[in-house]
Amino acid sequence: MTLSPTPRSTIKRGKNRAVTDRSALHAVLDAGLVCHLAVVVDGAPVVLPTGYGRDGDTLYLHGSTGARTLREAGSGVPVSVAVTLLDGIVYARSVFDHSMNYRCAVVHGTAVPVTGDEAKSHALRVLTEHLSPGSWEHARRPSARELAATSVLALDLAEASVKIRTGPPSDEDEDVEAGIAWAGVLPIRESFGTPEPCPLLPEGTAVPEHVSARR
Amino acid sequence: MTLSPTPRSTIKRGKNRAVTDRSALHAVLDAGLVCHLAVVVDGAPVVLPTGYGRDGDTLYLHGSTGARTLREAGSGVPVSVAVTLLDGIVYARSVFDHSMNYRCAVVHGTAVPVTGDEAKSHALRVLTEHLSPGSWEHARRPSARELAATSVLALDLAEASVKIRTGPPSDEDEDVEAGIAWAGVLPIRESFGTPEPCPLLPEGTAVPEHVSARR
């Protein structure tokens, strides 16, 4: 299934950076940790970061049942979600051609509240395993009270676009020939540091492998 | 000047994570590289990543003059901008208390197109020096044609909120006492890799210090 089936999810600017296969969408979503959710509240857009998880072509978002933005997002109104990964800073010979290397997925649709203990529990498992693979097995699962206090939305990935920029700067030929400046890419890398155990853990508690071996 | 002067920029959820001094807002904006801009287009929210730069209490955003979302964003309608920095994954004893350590700034307002060569040039300098400090001096400055092809918006930082989570998980007392799982924080670090020179550069061109020494 290809992406961009509607006008608003068809990339007009920078078409050469548009990617149209669904596996690219999945790859960007799977590589990110946080998304930015936009919803209209009282006539104005509100954008907020939230955790998410993907199961097939469903994106799950969650938060507290008390969060107004999430309540609004689940009330049948259109929403937009973006996941952006920065890969590098593109230094060009001209200021104008400076850029960034990045991977970005944008999804448009209507988010639906996930209801029923079984469906909610499944969604929370997907969300948990995205944020912290291994935690669903390792940590205490949600109680009925905790399930009730968590709001989960499901957003279909049918309408989405992916934009990716890679590689060196695209300078004007005359700037390249004039040799006026250094040009290239400064890569951006995200990595995990040394785990910091909770101070309330008993002394000498080993860090489990799902945390220590995470890359 | 404190933050949160209006209801929509007053944080209701997780009040203990709200920060109300303006220097915290500036610090989050200065530490990020990309923002997420939300605007309403044809009645639906659209969220997109874009570059930005800050000068005092003005946030500059830019893009191509052909980008519809940017044109809409500068047409006098309300916009929302978020900058989010992820600092760690919070592993709790319960799935429910899993979280993230982060710093997030959200700005609400009306973006105004920056016009006039002098004002535009100043804004582009701010944007360039945010993305790639040193490039304004090192690289070729924008030509009149390039200035005309660049759309720059200015957004006042008057209405903004900052939310920060730091530290270990906040588990329930019974989960801590039961010692049911490992708990702690897996820090997330962003760093720059080795500069990758443009293949069109003459062999042996030295990497300038504003790139090689960037941290």
C-alpha cells in the first residue's frame, strides 16, 4: 500500500524528499520515541508532545484522562501527528542552502478512543513496548483503576506522508566552483547513557538486560 | 516576566512539572534544533517540523515562500509551536508509572511575516546562527533573489509554557516496598558525529573550527 492517497498528505514542497512506501512510514515511526500531536481547541491549534506506539497501521497515543487536549483529540475532530528524527546539520557554501538531514512522518486523521479493558490493555502493551521494550514483562501490569485512569487513542495510518533528506548539501554550481566555504554534514547521533538506578532500589540491584542492552 | 499569563498557556496537568520563569523558556528553545509548528488548514490541524531561531522574546520560523502551511501560518491565524527535548526513559516498577524525562516549550500566538530586506536579513542571521553557529560569517550570505525566495515568520514569545520532568520514577509506595522490578532512568544523549565533508570539496580541505569544535 502506498502513502499519500489524499491531497493534504501529498507532499508538494521538496518532492524529491517524499517517500511513498508504507515500510518507510513504519520505519520512521518505529525509530522515534515521541510524537507531536496537533488538535484544534477553541478555534486555535494546540501542539503537544506525547508518547506513542505502532501496531500494524494503527498508531496509539496516550495520556491522562484529565488532559483536555487528549480529550479533544478523541472527540471525533481531525488531528495531525508528526514524528521527526534529526540526522544531521547540512552546512552549505551558501547560507541559503543550509539544511538538515532528517526523517519525518506526518499522519492526518481522526483519533478514536480505545475502550474496553482488553483493547486498552493491548494498546498499553504496544505503547509500553515502544517506550521501553521488555517492561511489559518485567514491570507490574496496569490495575483496573490504572486502566480506567489512562486515556488511549487510536489513529489509523491510512493518510500519511514521509519526507526524508539525506546526503551532502545541494549548492549552486557557481558556489561549488568558487570554493567559497567548507561544506558537508555534521551528523547528529542519539544514544543511551549509563542507566541511573532509582535511589529507592536495594543496594546492588542488577540492571536487567532489557535496560542495560538497549541500543 | 513570568510565563503562563493566559488560561491556554497555564499548565493544568502535571503542575509540578510546570516551570514559570522566562529564562527556562529561553533555555529550552536555545537547546533545541527543530520545532513543530501547528496551524489550521481547511479546518484541520497540520503539524510540521521546521527550523527556528530566537532573538530575545521573538521566535523566527522559516521556509520556502511556496510552502502552503507556512503561508497559512503567516496569514494572521493562531499558531502553536512546540520544542521538545528528550532526556531519558523513566523505567518504573509499574507499567503505569513509566514516563520520560524531557523539557518542552509550547508557544501560542499569531505569527507575522517578516518583510523588508534588513529585517529579513536579521531574522535569517538569527535562524542560521541557531542551526549552525558560525555559518553567517563563514558561508555566502543570501542574495536579493534568495531573500525574496525565503519566507520568514516572527512569533512573539509572550504566551508560552514550559514543562520539565527530571529525576527517578514516581512509583506507588507499595510497589517500591514489594521490590517487584528494576526502576531508574536510561539517559538519552544527543551528540555530533565526525563531520562528513561534501564530496565536491577539494581533497584535503580542512574542517573549520565552528564545525569541528561544535558540541
